[in-house]
Amino acid sequence: MYNFCGREVFWDMFLADENHGITIKNHTPVRKNIVLSLDAPWEGEHGAYISLVKVGDIYRLYYRGAGYNNGPEKVEGAYHSVFCVAESPDGKVFTKPNVGIYEYGGSKDNNIVFMLDKRIDNFSVYYDENPDCPADERFKALSSCLPTGQCLGKLGYYKSADGYHFEYVRPLLLEGVFDSLNLIVWDSERKKYRIYFRNFHAPDGSDIQLGKHDDTSIRDVRYVESEDFNVWSEPLRVRYTDGKENIQYYTSGITKYYRANTYFGVPVRYIDRASDAVNYKYLPKLSGFRERLIQREGRGGTAVTDCTAIFSRDGYMFERSGEAFCTPGIENNENWIYGDCYFGRGLFETESDYPFEPNEMSFYKCHGYRHRPVDVVRYTLRLDGFRSWHADKDGGYILTKPISLCGDSMSVNFATSALGSLRIIICDKDGTPIPGYDSTSLFGDSIERPVDFEKQISELSGKEVRLMIKMTECDLYSINVE
């Protein structure tokens, strides 16, 4: 019997025992506004690898600023990278604070929070939610580069009390390919830290000796766990419910979803389209940049990227959205290139742009990557709105698995048409409706609509029940019982 306590988001069919006509519907984020332009001399055209952190009432966005000599001529000093912070009171427009820590171009008047004497591929920042975390390690960061300058085959751990001044602690004794955004999660149920990072395996599924991967190797996502952030488990692969191992992910973006006990990620999906070269004469020319990339790098110019969404209840086994969560979009002068759809890790809850409408989820994606100074653009979804249980005009219903309801009130995040409806009936363990627990037909579009029954839900405490959920022209995003 499953304990239904708190919010359940309907991103999978885990709770469904009988399903008649209900499907999973994927939802697409809506592009909103440019929140930040990476146009300072220390930023450049390779701005990416965003980490989202909220500290009190302030939204923070950590990101890479980098120039990689993408022009037709080599420019002295252009090959560099630093990591910076931007801040916002509302998550809609960000500014660059003058933190005054590192000197760049003869001045400390900048927003750089991490810098080495050589190029840095990645530096991810995490605000530790472990209540026993020491104050001086509240901000944790991971980088594939150590202060010694070693940037291959090692993962360095950095700490900070304020999220501005980062101090190197030690290398983590892990093996992997860490040239992506390496991610920390605190699993409050298991009381363990988890790190997600990138590695490779062979097309036949076998592991590859570290450092021996080639263009035929498959990028995968691995994880390790630790109770003390010191001793780590052996790395294991993240698995997927579809059983497919050979979908290439450049990043994973995995983190906990703050409104429910579940995980999500928006990994970048990498596809080399060299065999479809006829398209390149029609795709955006990017001021000649695509042609230079193809000549100089091959796959660096022929590959394209988008992103999918992945979901998990335990952080180990993930379900995929299948089709893209976000595509490069309508062709303009700067997209359909390897580097599109690099979303930041995480999301912020932000106010709607329209009065009286509820808060929404904001995501942040880089535009113009690799060929001009990057803009960070905000995208939104409704709360809980990655996916929904969906019914069309013919309607359908789901009978859930046996559950125990932990609470005395229920609310739903749902949307119907003017003709559509949602109806929830609480049944006994055999699926027979229990008198006094029929919501009758609900309609509308609400993030938190109360569900009224004649009797109190608390009277069913400890009993084995099921929910009969009937829907017509309806999307059900979540149910909250508390």
C-alpha cells in the first residue's frame, strides 16, 4: 500500500492500476525574456553551465564566461574562462554584482567568483540543504579543474560560506569523465549526497577504460553516493525505464523537484547530422561560423543539440519524455547548432507576468552560444507542469493502486476546457465507491483547487483505498493531500 502524503505530480503512470483512455502529455516551456546579457570582456561567446541557487529572497545565477577563439583569426587573450554570479530580486532580470575578488584586465571591478590561470571547463554551485552541513560548506562547488592546473580525470571540491569566496578543499576520489556540469543532490530521505557526472560506454553497452573513449563511444550519466561527502560509493549508471542505453547526453541537469518528492532533469541531447549535410546550406549561416566549424572540427559543426526531460522517484531509474522538451526553435541567424538548448541546472518559482495569475516555474537557457556573446533567456511552465495525465473529448478514467491518504484535505492542479471535467471518487480497496467521497464534476484551470467531499478525508486514515479519477478534455498535473 502506497502512502499518499503531500503532493503527487503526474509525470509517470506509477499510481495507475487500471487505465482507460488516459495518456501522458508532455508540455513545452514558453519563451519569455532576456534576463542577462554576457557582454562583459571576461564573458564571451561560450557562456553556459548555469547553476541556479536561491539565497533568502535573492535569486542567484552562476555561469561560465568564456572566449574560445572562434573567429577566423587567432586573437591573443581570447582563449579564457571564468565563473561569475548574477543576482535578481524576482528571477526575471539579473544584474552583475561587483564582488571584487579576482582581477581581470587589471581590475577587480567584476562579478567573477572563480578563476584559475588556465581555461576552466566547468564549475557547478549547489546550496546544501543538509541541516547538519557546516556553515562554511553551505555552498558546495565541483569542478573538473584543480588549483594545480590539472583538468582531466579529477573532480575538485570547493566550499564557501557566502557563495562568493570559494576555497579549494580536496579532490574527490572518483573516476570518470568530468567535462560537463557535475551535479550535487542531497537526498533527505536516504540521508546521502549524490553526485551526477558524465562518462562513456561502448556501443555494445560495455564500460570503457578511463581516457580511452573515441567518436564511437556513448556518453552516459553516472552517480556516486556518500553520507559525509568524503567516502564515495562505486559509480553506477543512471538507468532508464525504456531500457535504451545509447542516447547521448552532454549534460543531465538532474536535481530534486522542490514541490514533490521526485527528481527531474533537462539533459542536452547530442545528435551528429553529418549524413544529412544537404540541410546545412539552408540552416542559419551564423555569419560563416557554421562553415568554419565544419572545416575545423567536423562533428563540432555537423552536430546539433536539443533537450529532453527526465523524471525519477528515486534518483536512480529515470523515465524520459521521449520527444524534445525544448528544440532550437524557428530558424533565425543563430540557432540549429551544437550548443543549442543548454538550460541551467534547476528552476526558480517566479511571479506571473499577468495580474491575479499564479506563480510559475522559470528555466534559463543560453542563446547565441559559441558564435556571439550569449544572452540568458527565461522560459516558463505552470507549476508541476512538465507533464500531465491527459484526457481528450472522449474521456477516460484511472483507478489507482491501493493507497493510504495522509491528511484531511485534498487539492488539485488541473485544467479543463469549458466542456471538460475532472471527477475524483474515493473507493475501497476493491474499487467500490465509498459513500460521501465523490467530488462531482470539477471544471476550470487552477494550480490549487480544493476538492470538497461530504465527509472528511481524515476519517479514512490508515485505511486502504483507491482513487477513481475520471477526466474529459482535462489535464491533471498534481494532487496534494495534507
